[in-house]
Amino acid sequence: MKNELRELLQAAVRSLEGSLLPGPIDASAVTVERARDVQHGDFACNVAMRLAKSAGRNPRELAAAIIAALPANTLIDRAEVAGAGFINLHLAKDRYTRELLRVHELGDRYGRNEPPHRRKVLLEFVSANPTGPLHVGHGRQAAFGDALGSLLAAAGDEVVREYYINDAGRQTEILAVSVWVRYLEAGGESLPFPQNGYRGDYIRPVALHLHERYGTRFMQPAAAVLESLPADAPEGDKEKYIDALIARCQQLLGAAGWQSILEDSIAEMLAEIRDDLEGYRVRFDHWVSERAFTQSGAIDRALERLRKLDLLYVKDGATWFRASQFGDDEDRVVIRDNGIKTYFASDIAYHLDKRERGYDVLIDVLGADHHGYVTRVRGGLQAFGHPGECLEAPLIQLVALYRNGEKLSMGKREANFVTLRQLREEVGNDACRIFYLMRSNDQSLDFDLELAKSKSNENPVFYIQYAHARVASVMKELGARSLGYEPQAAGEIIARRGAELLAGPHAEAMLASLSRYPEVIEQAAAQRAPHALVHYLRDLATSLHAFYNAERVLVSDDELRQARIHALRAVQCVLRNGLAILGVSAPESM
RNA sequence: GCGCCCGUAGCUCAGUUGGAUAGAGCAUCAGGCUUCGAACCUGAGGGUCGGGAGUUCGAAUCUCUCCGGGCGCGCCA
């Protein structure tokens, strides 16, 4: 609807080029927006004011000329100049009922855009290290990433969801050694737990599985394990201590034994993460293993290319990438002085690989604490000639859980933290998702557990779902009373006299809200803002509740009844489409 | 110190390609169920959009500056 209007206005503006307007006009300057005040009609356009100065014309005069130049159409009833030079558009009476029929015509395709050239988007999110279960912060990233993916797909992009498994590197070694220490404990040895290890309870079952699978093969006396190790924190350095412990484990068990513990531990953690995400209804198209990626030689090839571009140099025994040439604060290390490549090196290669797989847009959904990382990864892409703008990184601010007004503390290496699984079990997937998505991603989020669980009117989850269920309930009641409703006939009734049957402030507000859905999808996708969809659905639900309270649906007047049911079902359809994008269920009853 | 995010009604937050009188939920107050689901609806009060300066026909929105809060600033990932 909005796009049709914009095209009409663009045509009008173009026809004035060379006469009232100098030179060609940028079509993007012509925009229309919903009028906020009903006095101003349905839509308003400010192009006359925007062009007035460069045209050397009075904006109101220009507006009048544009109106006069509007092509013939059936959408606009009248257009008038208002205020400083606005063009207010009053649409034909049947504007919204025509749109209502489109909802029925398209069903779950309503609101979806199918452009001729679809951009290929690679959406990477969560990508949590397989060193522990997903926590509530990951839950927000998962909800956001998944909803954004659906939103972009609805808006016409070709979206692939990808999870990058950080299964290489030091963190996984720390995981393995943490498991080993718990394994030794379970076998009866007594030794201190490393300060820098993963202390969470989730480590113990992994250790027990090791016993089940390998028996006592990895057992060692505590004295042998601890012999001549440097001091752990607080007296010593926890990093040095755990590195020494890792080395000791490798020495005592041999490379094969160490590999078994490492791989089993990662596999178990990863299985848990996948299971969590599955239960959360978040699915990925690709799971990319960093280890496999590394072993393919892709990192070495990328570094070699950088070297040929003279973008690497050696200093203090380390190899540095000239990130500062691409806007970063300083150059960054890609190979440490001990010969080990940094995570950044693999990320350069990984993001390059994404582009070389043919994706136009790369989106990394990141926790807000990773913001400093974006510039250098972008720099890496630019080094290979890719535009920096092809990488977007929506940052997800922190989540704080509250119970009874009290903030719960979190920390991955601490023994107590709330996992995504615990949260889902407590409040349910739907409440979880809506609460995570309600707020803009760059707003930190206070998650009130009691509120999310409450089945009260304070809880926005139920408000939207209730609207959907209410329509289902009307349909059931319709059957029980054996009143007639036939979609085909209802469509014809509305085509004939919909504007008359669905008149009145509540019906009109509801249908106006309904017709906004395609615009909301388009804009929310463009702004990467799933929360805008949540707010819209709440508005749409409000308009349905208001209509429902004001007007009786199951009336004896056959045409009136059919028209009203048809309208309700269209709203229900859009609610369902919108909730599906958010990953929230649309229940028939509650 | 530098970088990013945030500051809008009592509370939690929408509102950024600059638009007309700044919105919603909760809370408060006043109303609405013999009839399709009251998990709902109708109405009222409530604002120096953190402060200041600038840009212009027009600023919550853009620029600068200051204040306050959060996060980050490794040869970790």
C-alpha cells in the first residue's frame, strides 16, 4: 500500500523534472509515511519541503504542482496541501478492506517480499564456545539471531544461519583438563581444582562418562599430577598453573589419551548445546568447526595472501596484521611468539571464507562485550578488497535476571549460573522469546522471572497470544451455534460492501493496523530490529481486543457476521505470521 | 584516558533515512461482564525527551560539549 503510494508520488515528481524542478531528482527523496493524526488523512509526504530549496520554489506551491501531476489511480481519494508543505493523502473508502482481501488471498505469504534480486545473507549467531552450557545471555542472542533470520527471509533475503564452533584453542584445553581433574576426583584422588578451570557442576557428569567409557585408563596418582607444578592463584599465576597442568596431563596420558579426553569433552558439550537450541526451536543450516577449518589450511592460505600484500610484519617475535591501516586503533597479532595463531587469525580467514562462499552480507550477532573486535575483523575483510560495510555486527547487550526484585549474579566459571535450559524450563519458550525480543538489542535487559511466569495482564506474551486464541474461540462458537461463514462468500460480500459493513472507529483502526504489517516487516528487517515486530503485534492485538469488545461478531445479520469474521480471521492470520517470525507459538486456546 | 551502548511519564520501554499536538505497557484514579473467552475493554491525570550550544522552514532524532550509568580496551577466545 505504502509502496504503491510512493510510486505514484515518484511518478508525479519525475513529471515535473525540467519544468518546476531542476535536473533529475533522486527517487529516494520521495517517501511517504503513515499520518499520525487522522485529520491529516492516511498518509503524508514531505517531498515538496525537501525539494523546495533546491528548486527555488515555495513548498506549498510545489506541493500543489505535485498533486496536480499525480497519475490516475484508484487508491487516492484526494490529496491536499497542508501545513508548511505536506501533501496529505486521503485514500479511497475501500482502501483497507481491499487490503484485508489481500491477506486472505496470500495467507502465510502476506507480508513477505519476493524481490527479483535476493541478497545472500550469512547470519552467524550464538557460536558459544563448547566449554559449557548456554547461559541466559546466549538465549538472548539465539532469540535475536533466529528472529532476525526469519525477518530477513520474510523481507526477501536468502538467509543462511551458521554456528561457528570454537573447538580449537586454549579454552577447549582448559575444558579437557577440568574434566580430567573431576575424573581423578571421582576415581578417589584428592587434588585441588585449578583456579582457572571450569568449576561448574556440568563438568562432573562428563568426567563420570569418561569412567564409564575408559574405566581407570586415565587415572594417575595425585602426587604424580601435582609434582613440581608452579603455584596456582592466589599465590601464583592461575594461567601458568593451568598451562602446566595441561602439559602434565599430555605428558602422563600421552597424546592419544589427551586427545580422547579433549574430543569427548567437546563432543559432549556440543551435544548439549545443540540439544538446548533444538529445544528452543532454533535451527542452524551450517555448523562450522573451527578445528576442521584450521586443518583445511585456510588460515595459512589467508595469512600467506596478507603477507604478499605486505600487510604482515614481525615484531617482538610475533607476527602482526596492519589493522591500523583499516581504521583499527592498533595493529593486531595473528601469530604469537610461541608460534600459535591467534583467534583473530582464524577469524580473518573464516570471514574471508564467508565472502568467498558468495555471501553479500555477513551478519555477526555478538555479545556487547565483543564490540571492540568488529573493527579488526572488518579490517581483515578490507585487506582482501571486500567492502567493510558487508560485515554487520548487531551487538546484544547484557541480560540480568531478577527474582523477587533481586538480581541474580552470573559468571561462567563460577559454580552457580543460570543456564538457558533452566530459564526455559522455568518460564517456557514463548515467554522467553518475547521477553528477549521485546527490547531493542542495544538496550540492556532486565529479565523479571516472576513477570515472565505470571499469567496476568502484566505479561505481554499472553496478550498477543490471547488475541489469536480469541479468534479461534469465536470460530468454535460459530460451529456450535451453526451460524454460516464461508470464506469465498465473505470475500465477495466484503468486495461489494466491505467499507460499509466494517465501518466504525474500532473496525477501521483494526484494519488500518492490519495493513501496516508489510511495512513493519520491511522496516524491521532493514533496521535489524525484531523488537519492532513485537511492538507491532501488540498494537494489532490491542486493536483486535478493542474491536471485539465494542462489536458483537456472531450476529444474525448474515453479511455483517461474515464480514466481521472475515476481518477477525485476517488479523489472526497476520498475528500467526508475525509470531512465527519471532519463533513464538500461536495457540488455538490457552 | 580511548572506543561502543544507554539516559524520553512514578516504573519498564517504543519512537534515528530530521516533520505537524512526543507514544505504549505497568502503576494510580474513575467506569464496563444475565449475551461470542474480563488473560479483555473505555476514560482521566502524569513530560524542561539528562544539561548546554549549534545546524534549519522544522531536532527526542544530526553536530559539538558537559554530566550520569553499563560494557570493552591481551601475543585470551
